[in-house]
Amino acid sequence: SGGGSSARSRIPRLRVLFINRTQLNWRGRKRVLEMMPPTISNLPELLEACRTSWPAGDVECASHEFGRHGLRADIAAARETDVLIGPHGSGMINGLFMRRNSSIIEVRPYGFEGIWPDMYYAQVYDVERAVFFFQVSTGSRELSFPRPHVNVLPFDAHRRNTFLPWSVLCDALQTVVWTNRSKSRYGKLPTHTFISYLRARGHEVGPCLRFG
């Protein structure tokens, strides 16, 4: 077989799955802002960057809408994933189906920080550390939509869409690669939190992950 076929058939070193919450079936319920789940607003751009930023076959990038195709499909998707990325919300609970020492990256809107937000996934995944938890906190309110007040409280900050800069996601993914599924390495990290700012909003696409 030719080189192209070999590249397509090789097992990827890293499988990245984005939680897609933009096409949820609301079953006739009125779609108003208060009912809409928060999303990563630039998900299509991140998927494209994820698919084109390294040699073919090294990284597999996809999105999945949990809840649309049934529990069996959701479990299968989670089990095949090395890194699960999504906004704070119910989709994050699917990380419990992932293989041991996989990683999950929670993307939080501006102002959604503190004891209440941490009571959910940050503390749940830290109990046994069977799945490594990382989070991207939004440091610029311009990256949350609708734009919140500068002193917004967590309750009001929750249901907002978030722009995730590609460069910040690259840093998080590189840290995941460095841990190499090692609980010891994960425990040695000085922080599991990354912060995104407006200045990092560029759509630049270039080399991101380094393996080895």
C-alpha cells in the first residue's frame, strides 16, 4: 500500500473529542437564552485547526453530541477518547466513561469561578484522579457572549458562550501530552488551570503538539 494509505490507517497518538452542544434537540421546547446550554463559540475553527496542525495520523480530532444517539454511543465515544474538551455543563459528566488516565478539559466562561463551580467536575474528578482534570478559565470578558459585567457573579456568568483561543488550547493539549497518562506526572504539575485572554484570540494555525 502507498504512503497515503498508511498515514490514514495508522493509529493516532492522541484522540481529541470536542463536546458539541450547538445542535441539541430541544423536542419542541421554546429556545430562549435562559434555556440554551453554554457552548464553545468557535468550535468549527478549533476543529479545523486541530485537524491541520500536525502530521496526518498523529492526532484525531472530532466532535460529539452527547445524548443524541443514546447511551451506548456516548459510552463508546468516551471510551475511545484520550482528551475530552467542552464547556462547563452536563456533557462533562461523560468523562466518567473514559479510560483510566485519560484527560478532560473544562472551558469556563468569564467570571464562572469559585467554590460553587468547583463543586461540580473539578472536585468530582479530583477524588480518585482516574481521569485527569484540566480547566481553561476565561480572563477577558470580551471572550464570553453575551459580554458580562466586569464583576459578574458566578450564577450570572454561567450560561454564556465562550471563545476559546487556539493558542491556549494548544498549551493545554501539550500539557496533556507531557503527562503521558502518568498519575505521577499529573500530580507534579504546578497547576491544572490555563487562562485565556483577549490578546490570545488569534486564529493562527501552526505546529502545536510535540510527541516524544
